Amino acid sequence: MKKAVWIIVILSAIYVLVILPIYLILSRAVIQWGVILIEFAILISIMFMMAYISVKKYRAIIKYYNSGKIDEALILCKKYIRWNPEGILKQNVYMIMVIIFFDKSDDDQFNAFLNNVKHEKLQSTKLYWQTMSFLIKDNLTEAKIYFQKFIDSNHNTPKISQYVIFENLLKSIFSFINEKNEETKRNLTEAKKNIKNKKVNNYIEQLIK
């Protein structure tokens, strides 16, 4: 969905909803409201079509990522953020790119796209991946700081199932690090079952050896 198309839609909306009515009123022309309504309906149809295409492309990204086709997903992500307007779907795409660069151990790109994740609903997810990044680098000081931010983010983030999974894992990791015993090891092993990310799972396996 190219920017030029969005510009056309916006200009068309301004013309139909603002310029054309003002012109007709000022020129005292007979206002053909039927024509205006038809134009408005066409405009709405175009907007719905563009929204549909946007969602379809987003689902394609998810499909490629979930099937392990990371590079293909990354190509679609880059195209998506280039041509689509800001919104929750674009924020989700930024988050997917964060995870991809986490998997690739590309710290520069990981941090760059983290900065683009600004939607309130994604803050806990963002903080989870930041915490995991520092844990894997064995930087416990920073990891603890971001873990606390993750916990605090729940004040503004609905406690959905994903948050609960992340919270349980991080708490289990820090409990095991602080108290390396059979109970904390068992809890961490159990929490690991809900995590699909290969890099995180490898880190946990190395941690509990």
C-alpha cells in the first residue's frame, strides 16, 4: 500500500467533505447531495479496501514468522512499515521485528526497533524482551532494572495471558538465579514449557544445567 495511495485518499476526503460543499454553497449551485453521497460511499469503500489489504499483509507476516520463515517475514515487515500509516498493527510489526533481531543477535537493530514500539498495550511485551536480552548477556544489574519496569508496567497494561506467561517465566528465572535449588529449578522448567522462542529456551537450558 503505497504512500501515494494514502495521499490520494486523504485529498479525496478533504475534497468531498470540505472543499466541494463549500464551493457549492458559495456558488449557490444546486447541491447534488446524491452525487456527494455516492462519492463519499466510494471513498469509504476505498478506505475499507485499504484496511483489508493492510490486515492481510499483517497476517502474512505472522504466518511466515510462525512457520519459521524469518527472513521472508522480515522482508514483509520492512515493506509494511514503509507503506502503512501509524497504528496498532504497525506497532505490532515493529514488535515482531524486535523479536526477529533478538533471535538474530543484532543488538543495533533490536534496540532501534524497540524505540519505535510506543503503544501503551505493548509496553509489557517490550520490557519482557529487554529483560531477556540483558539476561542472555549475563547483565543481571540491567536485567533486574527492566524486570521491575516490566512488573510496574502492569499498572497500565491489561493482565492478558501473554503477560502472565512472561511474568511467570521472568519470576522463575530470577528465583532460580537467587536460589538454585530443586524447587526453583522445577518451577523454571515448568514455566519454560509455555515459551516457544528457541533462543530463550536455549538460555534457560544452559542456566539450569
